[in-house]
Amino acid sequence: MHYQKKLPFSFILFILTSSLVFAQAPGTMKWEFETGNFVDPSPAIGTDGTVYITSDDGTLYAINPDGTEKWKLTLGGVGDADSSPAIGADGTIYVGMGYEVYAINPDGTEKWEFDTGWFVSSSPAIGADGTIYVGSKNGKLYAINPDGTKKWDFETSGWIFSSPAIGADGTIYVASFYGGNLYAINPDGTLKWEFYLGDTTSASPAIGADGTIYIAPWWEGKIFAINPDGTLKWEFLIGVFMTVYSSAAIGADGTIYVGAWTYKLYAINPDGTLKWEFETGYFVDSSPAIGADGTIYVGSLDDNLYAINPDGTLKWKFETGANITSSPAIGADGTIYVGSDGIHPSLVCSFHISTQISESALIWFNKADCVLISAPVSRIRAMASRTTSVFNSCG
């Protein structure tokens, strides 16, 4: 979670397939869902397709795949929602709100709450044994047992905005905002090593298949690759004193993807050399998400969601009519969820594709909205917030 001003937020949802398709005739609004205030964090998607979002009204919402409310639960006050939900193997939803970490049953009842003593902006990570790891602005990383009791806490050099990442051996990696350190913490809560990143850090670590940890500090203008033993593998210079909010994402072939205030998304080879760069129209704060076919999805403050082929060429882009700072999430069925700074801050709408709308909205590209054809190039056109968007394919 990066440290930034709260922005009006609405969702854009669309479903992609690997087939060549055209949109059917223009449709009508399918559904809309209104929260009580701004929505800043990213959504989480349950195995049954339920979408979980938190709003600045202090409420966690569960939305059915058809856009109806499943349930809602008020957990905090206005301005308390910074943490994105995480979902356990048993369907329990874990989320930070205010000073607390909450465990919520799939039916919307509260299971337990854990008081960290200060605000929680970090999103939880869940270990293989069910331990919940989460950072607090009091500078501590907490390990919480599945029953809500404290396992241990570890004190860092300052606030934690970064969300923890867990290695294959159970090592927990987290960065401190002030102090600019990346910490490797053993599963028993003892320090394994720390690495000085040189600046404040709000991005979260990403871990490669070989255990390499990738992270970019805020103002250094670099992405670091750190070996599992805490030594530097390499560093890649994006730009001197260039802001990087984006957390890295790692492709199946080991390519590292990260955005920056250079207006670009970078693809970096595992050896630290540049593979390609893709230029958007403005800052890239969004962290990339990678589809099963290798397509990279990333938002930009130029109001567009980009789908980029693995070779760095544009697959399609979709204009939301508002900035995208949130990171896309991809459901098990290929549905892509991404947030934008909507004109109506608490409105989530769903439309069939190719429909004219007057505000940033939640747009659902249903498989029923696409028909298989035999053609070398296929397009879907969607009109959103005064702009026509062209999609080269449904995915």
C-alpha cells in the first residue's frame, strides 16, 4: 500500500477469454453498487467469485458476482480503510481497519479482532500454516495465530505501509517506510537479515521462483534484486530521484515488471538487463498483474488500463475517464478487476460492453457479451466517460 492521498474510486471489471471475439450489439446497464464513501484499496476475490472491497465509510462489502450485495459489515470510522482484504484457505477474510486486524467469516459475521495499537495500512499475508502477517504504522510486523492471538511481533525502524511477502521457506519479507530497510524475518519472529534500500519504501516485496526478492524504494529510482541471503544481486536504475510507488510483479519466465513516474512500465530480465519498456501517458503507480497467457495488465494516471503483450507491444487499452492508482486483480475465471478515480466516488456500476455511460463505472465484460468468430483481428469497443476504447481482443 503506498502512502498517498485518498482519491475517489470506482471499479472497472471485465472478463477476458483467449478466443477471437467481437462484441454483440450495445447493451444496457447490468448493475450498480454504491458504497458509503471512497474506496482506496484493491479488491479481493473469493473462490466463489464474491468480490470483497473496503470503503472509507469504514465498511467491508461483499458483492455477489451479479452485483448484488451479499453482506456488509461496518468495522471502523471514516477514513480508516487502507488495507486490502486477504482470504484464507477456509474462506475467512482478513483486513485491517483503523488500529485493528479483523477476521470475518464468509457469512459476514466477525470471527475475531486484533488490536495493533496504531493504524493498519498494510494488507495481510497468510502463511501456509494459517498465520496472518500484517504491518502497522507503529512500526511493528505482527504474526497472528488463526484464532486471533498474537504469535509474535517484530519492531522495524518505522511505519509499515508495505504488505509482507512470504518465501517458500516461510521467511517473511517486509519493508519499513521510514528507515528504508527491507527485513527478512524467520518464522519464529527473529531477524534473519536486513538490507538498506536507501530511502523510504511503501512498495511491497515480490519473490522470484529462485527466492530472489525484488523491491523498489520510493525516491531512489531503482529496483533492487536481493539474494535470499540478503546480499545484493543487482540493481536497475529507472531514473535518478525518480518516484516508484509500484510493487513488482514476476512473470512465469522470471521477467520482472514494475511501473514508475517516468510514465513507463519496465520489463527487466532476471539478470537485471532491460527487456523492454512501455510508455503510458502519465505516472504508473499501479502494480502490474499478469494473466495466465502472459498478458500484463497495469493502470496509469492517464486514465487508461493497459493490456500489454509479453513482447512489450500494446494488446489493448481501456479508458476509464479517471486516474488509475489501484492494481488489477485477476479472478480464477480470468475476470480482471481494477479501480479508477470515479466521478461519483462511491458508485460501482456494471454495464454490458459497448454501452455509453456518463461516469467511471464497474464494467463487466461477460462471456455472453462476446461471440466466437473466424477473423484475423477482433475488436471490442466500449464507451466510457465520453471516450471510445478499442480492445484488440477479449484477452
